[in-house]
Amino acid sequence: MQNRSAPPRRGAGRPTREQAEARHEELLDAALDLFLERGFELATIEMIAARVSMTKRTVYARHPDKAALFRAAVQRAIERHVVPREVLESLDDGDLADTLVAIGRLRIDQVMTPNGLRLQRIINTESYRFPEIFASNVEQSARPVVDFVAGLLDRAIAAGEVAPTNTGLAASTFMSMVVGGQARAIVRGETPTREELDEKVRFTVHLLLDGLRPR
């Protein structure tokens, strides 16, 4: 009888691009966790590599030093916090108050996610050392939302719904009021109930629109 040999087993080989990217994202997540747990000074490349079962050589192949790894980890968190334009547009139902409430809720909900909490905490603790991470978060994550809200106000002015104003300043102030205070409480562990959040968001929206009402 003919002896049929089993097909040769595939070796582990090189990881696919998708596998390599997944491992890199795992590294960045672990790095951010350790930078939060230990602080930038005390966290080491050895600790981070060990947490994801990598060698230091593998880490250094992607990031030349600890500061570069820190910046990359924070940048990943910022990118995950960005609201795509199409998501913002999907919240616009034509009613200014309802749309502003939906945007406020969305941004607060983002803060309460694991990624949102880590991002806020790392900015709070390390932006004195890396001021660029605060600026990057504003420009990449906050600014597009502010610009979208300013556009909503521009449309409302054109329709005569609100009085002419500096819409960029109004939008920035609104987002700071509706999100900033809630974010600080949430990061401290003082998470409000859904009813409390809704009440505060609606109050802030009504405060803005009452102030901008044509007289």
C-alpha cells in the first residue's frame, strides 16, 4: 500500500501586516496603561515589553526611545477619541437644540470610555512634561467638533434663529461648558447618573441659545 505522507506543516513564519499592526496597537495600549500606573519617569521599556511579551529589541525597532513610545501611545488614544465628520452630521436633525444636546452627550460618553478616561488622565498628569499632547488633543479631537458647532450656529444665524455673534468663540465656550466640567468630575471618579448628565447638557444648551436669542 502506498505510503501517503502528511502535508508539511506550515511554520510560524513572519506575521502578516494585520497581525503586526495588532501587536503594535497592543504595545501602545500597554504602554499607555503603564505610563498612567507608574508615571513617565518610573515606567520603563522593559516593563512595557514584558507586559505584552515582547523583547526590548522589538519595541526599539518601532520607537527609538521611551519618549517616542509615549508620544505614539498618546497619539493612538487621541485618534480613537476623534469623532468622524459623518458621525457629527448624523446627529444633525435640523433642530439646533436637539443637535447640540446630541453632540454634548456624545462627547461626554466618549470621556467615560476606557480610552477616554486614559486619555484625559494622561493629559492631566503628563502635559506639563509633554505640552504638545494637550495641543494635539485640542487640534485633532476637540477642534473639529467646535468647528462643526460653529457651522450649526452660522446656519442658525442665517435663518434668523440666533443673533449674529462670534460663532467660533460661542462654540468653543459651549463645548468647554458642556464637556469640560463633566470630564473633570468623571476623571475624578465622580460619574453622574444619566439623568444628571442629560439635565446638565440640556441646561447648558438652553443657556447658550437663550443668550444668543434675537432681541
